[in-house]
Amino acid sequence: MKLLLTSGGVTNASIRAALTDLLGKPIGECDALCIPTAEWGHPMCTPASAWRFVAGHAPGSMVGLGWRSVGLLELTALPGADAERWVPWVRAADVLLVDGGDAAYLCHWMRESGLAELLPSLADTVWVGVSAGSMVMTPRIGDDFLNWTSPTGAGDRTLGVVDFSIFPHVDHVQMPENTMADAKRWAAGIGGPAYAIDDQSAIMVVDGAVEVISEGTWQHFPA
């Protein structure tokens, strides 16, 4: 799986160009599935914010980029459905567009639905995450970003598809607690390498190679 881990979505030309490179063909020739599940776990998210993402009206819109087709995949519904029904939908998609919200909640439902188990077989699929949709791929999110308590006791541990953690939304006007100084404090307690990125930045991962795509502010914190 090829990853484009963003803070705020596809917010500038550099991130869009990186997405097109990962797809290997124009956006208009690609089929997408959008996943809003993380929205339901975060206290700041609402039905209106979920609708904005699905409808392509959210800032840094990913759904509204001009895909050939867009479908909706709600992970909380999948445990009640046969895998033979939904797995072909995922395999047929060129890209999965994964919204932000609560990363621990998203991680739980990725495991419960079976999507997490499916990921290693999706070699050519592109995963584009926003905020929690990116953080879920990391080993840990840190207590600062833990708003939902997993019934399995997972705490702040997430999927660990990549070996670094992500502090998103650096210096966001609506998040005064997300300064670079806050990111440095968070990184000191995360127990591994980490990146802090603003909404004009993204992290691209292909075959283990990591590249920061940015027209804004970011910082790498070694382990």
C-alpha cells in the first residue's frame, strides 16, 4: 500500500502532485472510496462535519478532487456484512480517502471490520489520510490525541504500518494547543521517531521510503 499521510487533506499543488504520482494516472481515471468512520469517535466532530467530508465540501477536500467515481465505506457497518460483499469494493478502488476524527476509534473499527487485516494485500492501493486518518497508520498517537477509550485496552497504540508517529495541525488557528513547542513536548514522550506537520504538509511513504511534501511547516523528531 502506498501512503499519503496529510494533516489537512489535499491543500496545495505539491500534495496534489504527490497524490497523482502515487496513483500513476490522472485523478479523473481513478475510483475512490471515502471512509468517514473516525468522525464518530471525536467530540469536536458532528454529523455536519461528516457530511462536509463525504460531500467534498471540507477544507482540503479529497472527495471533491474530480475522481471518476466515489463511494462511501462505513467501517462500523462492516462487521454485520459478509466479507464477500465489501472486500471486492475495496480491492477495486484505486484510492481510500480516510477522514480525520479520533484515531483510536478509527483503529478499533479498522480491526473489527477486517480492513486492517486486508491492508497488506493492497499493494497498489493509495491510502490518503487526513489527521486521524493518517495517525492511525502510526505505532502510537500519544495521550494528547486520545479522546476515546478502546474496550480492548489498546490505549494510544494504533496500527503501526509505519514506524513513526505524527503530530498534525501545527499552528492551526483553531487549535492553539498545537504549537511546535507542544509538538516537541509530545515527541519527547512518544518513544519513537515522529513528525510534526501543518495543514500544508504531508508525508509520502512508498516501499518504506519516507518523503515529506510541504509548502508549509514541518519538523522531524528522531527517536
